[in-house]
Amino acid sequence: MADKAKKVFTMAYGCQMSERDAETLTELSTKEGYTKSENLEDADLVIINTCCVRESAENKILGKIGELKKIKEKNPNLKIAVSGCMVQQPGALERLQKRAPHVDVWTGTHNLHEFGNLLGQTISKGKAAEVWDKPRETTESTPLAEKGKLRANVNIMYGCNNFCSYCIVPHVRGRERSRPSEEILQEIKDLVESGCREVTLLGQNVNSYGKDFDQEFDFADLLKEVDQVPGLLRVRFITSHPKDISDKLISVVANGEHLCEHFHFPIQAGSNSILERMNRKYTREYYLSRVATIRQYIPHASITTDLIVGFPGETEEDFAQTLDIVEKVHYSQAFTFMYSKRSGTPAALMPDQIPLDVKKRRLQKLMTLQNSMSLVWRQRMIGHIYEVLVEGPSKSNPDRFTARTRGNELVVFDADKSFIGRLINVKIVDTNSWTLQGELAQ
Ligand code: SAH
Ligand code: SF4
């Protein structure tokens, strides 16, 4: 009788890039004989792809790694692999190995593609750990994608050159590297062939795509080509750094057929002195002028943002400027964070670090304001018809189905499985701050 197939269970923390890397790790483990499992209890291998962008993420992950120790005590054959940004931080590997000796495999961000080899090493050596201090070019060209998914993330570039003063990402992801467009297009065509209908193009700053190429070919050029891939219904992209968004890009989105009119356009803070110390390289006035251009080309464009409260030295006046921006731009959604000190970044050494209670109060105020803005944004959609891509049954009520508008707003409505993967029209009939209620429209 054949051996029972070994199972792998994967957890990804943090951004879409981390999710995408976790997918590659899972696919690499399937090449080593594992099959995917939806639950931890069944697993022979658990992969945790980590995030270190804020301390809260790191604490959550350390808690999870701690829990796995108990599971491994009951099941000593369980293999635990920890990878990604947290492991990649300078000096982190040794510290983590001491703290969690029950982990079998450690990898950083740059040697992700070596994961199969490292898994193999655990058979002969018991444990394996490797972190490269820099990316080595050839390894990044072949990310492995899970086939058959309706929506997929596709890396168009890696790394970041911006060094915002609070951010650890450039320290753990290296400098900007754009993937050749032919490779990206081939990956998307393969995904579409396997059933994918929507791709999200990923980069820390998609607007600097191609700056490292010899010939002139920028992100707008890439978008035009992706828009032409037969069978692809929707194209999204994150993240647009405000300093680099071009009129050409906005006009390509405005004129594209499958290019969704949604810009994730993080301002981070509303005050010029904070923006300067964050090293964001734009002013609030410049940001607002780019928003005006987006809305001039695409009046109904949905704009979302990331916001940080409690950056070192943030005064009540500075914070009031962030609230003011939220009202002026009218974001459809915002991701709001308390500033978190990251060692090795310049902001960690800045004077006037803000006390936790002040950060909490500001975050609460900001979230309350954004929730009311999100509600008004969605209330304005009531009575109108929108094209949505149907994703699948809602988690809370399997008779209702979830879908997204081109602006990335979530809609639930009555449907059945035959609608999955199709573009249909729904009329919005009700809403709260986060979820629109719809009904099928003719
Ligand atoms: N490249 C993207 C952001 C990637 S990190 C951009 O520039 O917009 C995702 C978000 O995490 C950031 O936009 C920022 O809002 C938040 N973030 C990053 N470092 C942080 C820190 N030290 N404390 C709190 N939030 C942080
Ligand atoms: Fe971090 Fe700034 Fe790069 Fe975004 S652009 S990843 S916030 S350094």
C-alpha cells in the first residue's frame, strides 16, 4: 500500500508579497511530495511566512511559533519552517534560533527558491537554516504559482529604493529589481489558462517599474500589455507611490478595458513636516494635486490609503492635518496603523517618540472618521448598478455570494455557484462602512 501523502499547511502574515512568497514555498513543498491541507491539525509540515513591518505582527508570529512547540511535542514528526522578512532582518536568525529551537527550517526572503533543498537537508541533518544577505538574480525569475485560482497576485518587481524613515522593507527586501515584461506576461497567460480571471500586479512602488531597464518601458506600458491578455477580466495593481505616479499611467487606466479604476495611494500622514521626516518626498499639496488629476481623468475612481499615527514628533496640529486629508480626499477605505519602532531605521532614533496612549487615542479618532467617510462613500452607491466579479460563497452566510466592484468595494448578494468567476451587474440596495448589499440587475 502506498504511503499516506504528507501534508503541508501554510500561514502567511503581512502584505500580498508575503502571501505570494508563501504560495511559492507551498508549491516548492509539493515538489518534495507534500499535498496541501486546509488545517493545521492534519499537517506534517507547517510553513510560516513572516512579516516584520510592525512589532505587533512580530509578536503575533512569535506567539504562533510558541504554540507550535506544544503541537510538536505531541507529534515529533511535525516539521516547522519559518521564512520571510522577520528572518531576513540583520542578526535575526541567530536570535530566533535560540528562542525557537523547535523550528526545523529557516529561510530569508532572498533564498526562498532554495526551500526544497533546505527541506531535503532536514532528512539527513535534522535541521536547516540559510539566509542570504542579498538577492541573487537568477532565483527570482521563476516564482511558482498555485494554479486554478480565480484571483492571483503577480510580482512585477521586487525590493524598494525609497527608504521611508520608519520602514524596514528596504532592509529585508533589497533594492528595486523589475521583472522582464515577457516573463510577467507569460505567467499571467499561464494563470488565465488555469482559470484565473483577475490579477493584482505587485510592487512596493509599481510606478518605478522599468527604471532599471536599458530600454524605455514603464509601468503604464506594462499595464497596456497586460490589459490585452485574452481571457483576463480584471487587472489591479499595488502600490502606487504618490511621488512617482504619472499622468501617462492615470490616462492608461482611464482608457483601459480591464484595468480597474482603483488606486491604492498611501499618503501616510497629512502634515508636511511629518512627511519630510518620513522621507516620503512629496508634500500634502503635491499629493492633493495628484488626487485631483486622478479624479479629472476618472471622476468615479476609488482611492484607498495607508496612514500612520504617532510618528515621532507628531503634534496635535500635525495629526489634525491627517484628519483633514482624510476628509478632503474621501478615501473609499484606509488602512490605519500606530507607528511602530523598527530597529535599524532612522525614525527609531528620532527624538519625541509618542506615548502609546496618545497613539491609541489618535488611531481611534482617525478610524472613527474614516469609518464615517467609508459609509458615506458606499451610501452614494445605493440605487446604482455596478459590474462585479463574483468570487464565491460568503464565509458568514453560504447562501450569499461575495464579489468586488472595479473600485474594489466588497458586495454580497444572492446567487449560486454558476456565477463564480463571471462579471455580472448588481444593483446596490443597502450598505454599512465595509460591505455593500446588492441584488442581481438586468
Ligand atoms: N510600499 C508601500 C507600503 C508597504 S508597507 C508604500 O509605500 O505605500 C505597508 C504599510 O505599512 C505602509 O504603507 C505603512 O503605512 C505601514 N508601515 C510601514 N512601516 C511601519 C511602521 N514602522 N509603523 C507603522 N506602520 C508602518
Ligand atoms: Fe516602505 Fe516606503 Fe518602500 Fe513603501 S516605499 S516599502 S513605505 S520604504
